[in-house]
Amino acid sequence: MELTTFSQQLPVVIQALNVGFVQTLKLFFVTLLGALPLGLVISFGSMSRFRGLRGVVKTIVWIVRGSPLMIQLMIIYYFPGLVLQPFLEQILGYSVNIGWGGGESGRFTAAAVAFIFNYACYFSEIYRGGIQGVPIGQQEAGQVLGLSKSQIFFKITLLQMVKRIIPPMANEIITLVKDTSLARIIALQEIIWAGQAFMKGSQGISGQLWPLFFTAVYYLAFNGVLTVLFAWLEQKLDYFKV
Amino acid sequence: MTALEVRNIQKNYGKTEVLKDISFSLEKGQVLAIIGSSGSGKTTLLRCLNFLETLQEGSILVNGKTIFDAASASKLTDEQIRENRLHFGLVFQSFNLFPQYNVLQNVTLAPTLLKLGTAQEIQEKAKKLIAQVGLSERIQAYPCQLSGGQQQRVAIARALALNPDILCFDEPTSALDPELTGEVLKVIKGLKSKDSTMIVVTHEMEFARHVADKVIFMADGIIEEMGTPEQVFGNPQKEKTKAFLQKSLEEF
Ligand SMILES: Nc1ncnc2c1ncn2[C@@H]1O[C@H](COP(=O)(O)OP(=O)(O)OP(=O)(O)O)[C@@H](O)[C@H]1O
Ligand SMILES: [Mg+2]
């Protein structure tokens, strides 16, 4: 049955977009959870005393930041199953299974890996700026007080760094919310995918463009919440100056 | 008793020799003032004593015990370096207070992390030190709410909280407005006692003359002249010392 009036379509569309948005949010939070700590590890790597390690890390960051996330998504999704697997089978002589699997969970894992890695590289540069922005005198003051490197980092540098990086991190995280839509390219069923389905036809609605446009409302609302959250955080750390 | 003995220390950055064969000693309870023109190596000397820089040559003895010898320095672990540091305290020209902590927390942070007593003991001691530098009223204030002079006094209390054998000051008043230098110098003068050994790098000649027991004039990485304030200020032997003192007099 074709749903023709807007009031008939609306609940169906909202329902479908909600499901898609849950997937969008899942990708967003999983990316944050992975990329926030991984970014710190990468930033330490890019500041390492060992020139070799530093060079490798900086090259990786350059590649990841310098190439489109969309291509990275496709490479990470397709490469293991479509390129690596046949190649390995040919040289090994028996069949192996190293793809992500065709299902939604396979697509999600591949997307999460791509996003975590990509965003960790961006975060690492922000962290590096934050850490190097803390005056060396802070570290030295900790040193002459006999504190260890980790005490200095966690008790002195970290909060000052957090305060410094909140504005650029807020930017990046708001971009991440919107970037999750790129996962559409590997057919992850996030909100854009859900909205687009009504163009081709789904649940009695076809040829409709407005559900796709309507997805923007979700992004806007969620980013509004994030903006308020970051403003609150900034204000929380307003009691001191760096 | 000899609190500090520095023997033949040398420090280079690449090809530039910044400290060339420096030796001196300091009795417990003495105040040593180090004067000298810009670039003569005064800051570097204090940084070496506080193990912020590694010496290439020489040794450092505290209370008769060798705590550093360049010959075996590469074997020092991070742990040992940290222990060595605790013999010394350093008050920086730019204070370097921790901005996210208030006055009390700045003073208690290190003793707490180093577990130098119960929380209560540490607090009580900190409050005493803060009173000593005249900041009891501002104990909850954050560094950004304090004047430079007040910040420097907190930095002094923070250094004292670890009971260093030798407390070093690197131009403690150079970053301050002239009207604030007095309050800081007064605090430092007030610390002088038979138990506290101090090294003060300073451009305040009056202070050096009246508070120090011993004065070192440094030039180009060597000790050009060393003696009592009367000797160095009253009767300098070297041309460089005379020229330097003459110049610093003219600044007034
Ligand atoms: N990290 C470094 N690398 C290279 N050279 C350095 C370094 N730190 C200091 N120097 C050099 O060492 C010399 C002594 O510097 P130092 O800061 O100890 O002088 P100072 O006596 O404290 O001078 P000022 O009165 O200006 O504070 C200077 O010539 C300086 O350029
Ligand atoms: Mg100096």
C-alpha cells in the first residue's frame, strides 16, 4: 500500500530515521571511545625521542589526515575480503576467511575501525598541540619537586592540556557527528541510508526526497546538545588560566 | 659543616662551553649570592644542581656525601635522579605555579604525591609555610588571582614544603614590578637561619650585599671572583668584577 499523504508518511519515516540514527550514534560513540585514547598513544609516538618511531608515526598521520576518509573506509572494508583473501588463498592453496562478513555487523566493525583510526590521527595532532602548549616550566617545576614523569603528566600537564584542547576538540567532534554519514558508502544502515531508502522505495513510500533532507534535523539537534555540553565544560575549567 | 660542595663541574651545549670548571663550597646556614652579567651561566649552574641539566664533568656533594659524579652519571636511574633532586629546591624566575591548583594545593601537591606524611600533617605544615610567606589570607586563591609577588611567595612555600637541604633561587624578583620585589626579598631574607642553606642568583646588588654570607661573581662560565660581600663589593680584585659592579651601579 502506497502512503501518499504527509501525515501518513511522517510516523513511518520518523520510525525508520530513528533506527538509522541509533546506528549513527553507535558509530559516533564507538569512534570516540576508541579514538580518544588511541589518539593519545599516537601523539606520544609523534613526540617520541626515537627518531625512527617519530618518523613512522608522523608518516601514518600524514597519510590518514591527507587522504579522504571515504577512501579509507572503502579500503578497510573491501581490501581484506576482496583483495587480500584471494591473494592469500592463491599462495596458500586453501581457502581462508578474513573479510568483515557481508552483514550489518561486519560493515559496522569495518566502519568503526576506519573512523577510530582516522579520528585518532586528528586527535593526536590536537593533543600534541595541547601538550606542547603547556609551558616547559610546568614540567620543570614538577621535576624539581621530585615528581615522576607520570605524576607530572597526570597531576600537572593533563588538565592544562584538556583546557587548551577543548575548543579544537569540540570542532573535531562536531565534525565527527556529520562524518559518520560517510559510512553510507559501505552501505552501513545509518541515518542517511535510512533517509535515502525512501527515494527508491521502502515501506510504502517511494520517490520521496524529504526524508533525506529531514535527517539534517537529527544532526542539528545532536550537535546542539554537544555544543551546550562543550560550553559547560569550558565554563567548568574557567576557574584557572593557562 | 659543609652543606654543599661543587667540584670542577663543566657543562657544554654541543660546542658551547657554558660552565667551565666551577668549584665552590657552602657551609650549612649560609646564603650564597651569585651575580654576573647575562649569559654568564648562572641559570645553567642552578639547573645543573637541580638535575634539570646533566653535567659533563665534575661532582656534587651534599652534607659530605657524593650525590653526583659525572664519571658514573650514566648509571643513574630516574629514581636516583629524583632522590638527588630532593636535596635541592628551585624557585624559578617565572614562578611556574600550577595554575589549576589553589595556593594550598600548590604547596601540598608534591608532599602528598611523595607521601611525606599524613594528609593532615602535610596540610598543617603547608599552612605554616603559607603563613610564613604572608599569604594565609589567600590560601584558597588560584595563581591567576595573585600578583606576581604573591605568586613568587607561594612558589617559595612550595619549595620549602619538601625541606630541601639547599634552596636555590633564580632571579626570584626579575619578573616582578619594582614595587613588588621588596616583599619577595623580605621573605627570602626571613628564611635565613642556621638550618637553611640558600643560593640566590640575583641582580639586586643591595640584597646580595646585605643578606649573603658569600658572593660569587660569574663571567663567561667561570667563577671570576668569590668572597665575602665586603671583599667582592668593597674591594674587588678583578677588572671584570669592577666593570660589572660599576655598570650595575650606573643603572640606579
Ligand atoms: N639549552 C641551551 N642550549 C644551548 N645554549 C644554551 C642553552 N641554555 C643556555 N645556553 C647558553 O648558555 C649560556 C648561559 O646561559 P644562562 O641562562 O645560564 O645565563 P645566565 O647567567 O642565567 O643569564 P641571565 O642573567 O640572562 O639569566 C648562554 O650563552 C646561553 O645562550
Ligand atoms: Mg638566568
